[in-house]
Amino acid sequence: MSLSEADAKREVRAWGFPRVYTWTDRANAHYAPHTHPGITTHLILSGTFTVTYPDKPDAQKETFGPGARIDVPAGQLHEVWIGEEGCTYVIGE
């Protein structure tokens, strides 16, 4: 699935997210375990995005590529790694 940035933003808005923006991470970026006060969604445009939920008993890393949607529930502890090519995604909050 290949979406333009504009189409991806329209899609994320259609999912009901009032704040929508594009974010690009550098290669091999890492976000230590953290939470957000509200639900967030990530629609991958390019690169890879790996996430785990370290407080879950069966925590495993899962990697997503272009076209994937990742929803993180409000208050859910999560940790993220970005692939070697970096990653660009549209975020909805």
C-alpha cells in the first residue's frame, strides 16, 4: 500500500483524530518506554517502525512497514525502534 502524505493525512482525519501531522525519524532512532495521555495512531508512509508493550506479560517486538496502522491506547506503556532507513509516518492524536 502506497499512500501520498496528503492522502494519509485525510485518512487519519477520517478515523476521527483532530490533530494530524507528519513525522520523520532518523535511522535507528529509539524511543524509551513511555506513554501518551490520549490514543495515538501512526500510519507508516516509508521505512519501518518496531513497537513493543513492555508491561504486557507476552510482550514481543512487532515491526510494521508502509501502509500499516499502529494504534497505541491512551496510557499504554510502549517502546519504539526505527529501522535503518528511518521512518516517515502520519500521526493522529
